[in-house]
Amino acid sequence: MTKNMGLTDRRVRAFLVAPALLVVAGVAGFGSVGGVVATVLAGVMLGTAAVGTCPVYAPFGLDTRGRSETSD
């Protein structure tokens, strides 16, 4: 898989979106349906941020890497 996420995209997912989803899961209750969905989404956000590839971007041809990051 080729990387299609830039550094800013990865940081936003890892440091803003995933923690916010975990807060939502905590408020909803980790055992509730909403809590489980939020926890799974947080895991997906952390996973895609760690790998640098978002499978949803591929079919649409999206790439958030800047010009200096395209040498991967």
C-alpha cells in the first residue's frame, strides 16, 4: 500500500480525532453500542495514522501529502 496521508492529516487523526472519540465512548459507556462504535473508530483513526494510509482515500484518488513528502 502506498502512503496517501500527510503529516498534518496523521497528527489530526492521532492527537485530536481519536482522543475525542474515546471521550465520546467514555461518556456513552464503553459497553453501549455507541461506545463500542466510537472505540472502534478511534482504533481505526490511530491505525491509519500509524500506517500513513487511508483506504477510503484510495478510490477517490485523494492524497494529503505535500510535495516534500511524496518521495515515500
